[in-house]
Amino acid sequence: MRKLKITELNRISPEDFKKAEKIPLVVVLDNVRSLHNVGSVFRTSDAFLAEAVYLCGITATPPHAEIHKTALGAENSVNWKYFTTTLEAIQELRQQGYVLAAVEQAENSISLDELRLENKKYALILGNEVHGVAQEVMNLCDFCIEIPQFGTKHSLNVSVTAGIVIWESFKKLTNK
Amino acid sequence: MRKLKITELNRISPEDFKKAEKIPLVVVLDNVRSLHNVGSVFRTSDAFLAEAVYLCGITATPPHAEIHKTALGAENSVNWKYFTTTLEAIQELRQQGYVLAAVEQAENSISLDELRLENKKYALILGNEVHGVAQEVMNLCDFCIEIPQFGTKHSLNVSVTAGIVIWESFKKLTNK
């Protein structure tokens, strides 16, 4: 099995990315502390053509050398916007008709393997590394997606959580 | 939507993890440089009850403070084994009847959304951050899984790749 060369991957340019059709998905980071996680979410959002990343509260914004280390330039292709509070971000998304889905472990959450998405616009809200999505933000979401987990640790890394849920959303929004 | 407390998550102890039934999946790291990536793979393997993580070549091994930072103790629950070369790891897995799947971008790869797993034991081989899975390792694998990607960057972060592919494998091996 011959590995493909980078030139054979047919990736698009940042200019073509801006013009490309996106999936109707905004990724909202609610006070994510780690620059590594922010960079990784940009890289994943680039791969799956997410519409935008909304950076809220203490979440750092580009340009930043540490974000660039993991984003590797995806912070320039993917649209992003900063909000002082996550509540402002979700109020704006709500007004624009987005369905708000927290990614958390909560009562009445939907297990990711049972997630169904309709022909609507969605926002995925991912929380702080220690505290998760703030309860006041949870209270304003339409539903909660939970990744079923069976080991000893209470949660996955934020970058990994984002990767898994964006991938599942991408498949469902593009009917793969 | 009330968030669950850590005590409500019903996670198992490291002792119970050792005894728990695992999914027939070994995650092989082929010369992964970043300790953050190694730690994250442990944490994901813990969540989805992977059988073991095989650390090869320059891949660091526990105990290590930097691995612990992202593994958060999962390096103690998940079984692991070190091999000087990845070829030794895959030879041993082959002898034990594992089907070997590289996670790469290669000719004739299977797109992750079309992956089908049978009632067999699988090893997922993930490669170095810059060079990917070595071609000599690819040559000995049974098939290659590729995560379809549509943005500007040529690949996802190793931790994220591992998260997405282990999640899909978990679903398929447990019929979710």
C-alpha cells in the first residue's frame, strides 16, 4: 500500500477554502484554556469544512504562536469570531436559527451513537478542560450530546471530544 | 439539563478496568514523538476499553510526567507494551492472529465512513506526527483506513485521528 504524497492529497488552498461550501456547523469553545486544544479544534474544523469556530471568554484567539503549533495554518482558513462571554455567542446563534447542542455528560443527554441530525444549522458547544460546559450555558442549549465512555477517567481530552463529535456531525450532515 | 457530578458517572476503578472485558483492539504507535499524543491515546483507549497500547521506537513509555499530564492516570489502567521497532510489534500481532490496519492516506485505502469490521481481532497502527506510518510498516499491513478530509491541511493531529478511529472501531466491534 503506497502512501500518498502531499501533492497527491488534492487539498484546497486557504482562498478556495473560504469559497468552499461548508457544513452547517459552528463549533463554540466555552472558556477553553489550552492553546493546544484551540489549535487542534481549528485543524479538525478545517478538515471537515465547519462553518466557523466561536472562541469565548478565556479562550485565546489567533494570531498566536502556540495556537499555530497545532492548527498549522488552519486558524487562517477557518472563520472564527470572539465573544467576551459564551452566553453572547449562543444568543447570537439562537437568533440566527442554530440548534444548540452542548457536548457534556448530563441528565437526559443523547448518546453520540444514537445522534440524529436534521436539515438544520447546528452549534456544538465544548467546555473548559476542568469545568466542562458551564451550567448556565447548558440551561440555554436545546440538547446535550454525550460520548459514551467505559473506562476509569471521567472524560476525554477536549481536542479528542471535538474530533469525534465533529466527525459524527460531518457524516450525518453530509449523509455519509 | 443538569450536568452529572463525577460521582454520578459510575466510572470503574483501575483494578476493575484490568478485569473488564475489552474490545479486541490494540493501538500501535509507530514512532510517535509527542508525549501529549501518547497520553491522549492512553486516555481514549481507557474510555473505549481497548485491549492494549503498543509503544514502538521513539514513542515514550510510562511512567512519565508529560504522558501523565494528558493520560491523567489512564497510563496505569490500559495495558501497554514497548517494542524497539514497530516491525517487531506487528510481527507479534500477526502471529497472534490480529488483522493489521494502518491509519494513513494511501492508495486503495478504505474511507473510514465505509469501514466494516468482522468478528476478528484488530490492530490500528498510527504513525509519526511528520512522517506518518513508515512505508515498511504499511507494506506489512492488511489494509489501510483513511479519514476523509476536505480542508487545507494534509492531516489531523495524531490524538484526534486516534480518537476518531478508535471511536468508530468501538462502535463497530460492539455493534453500536
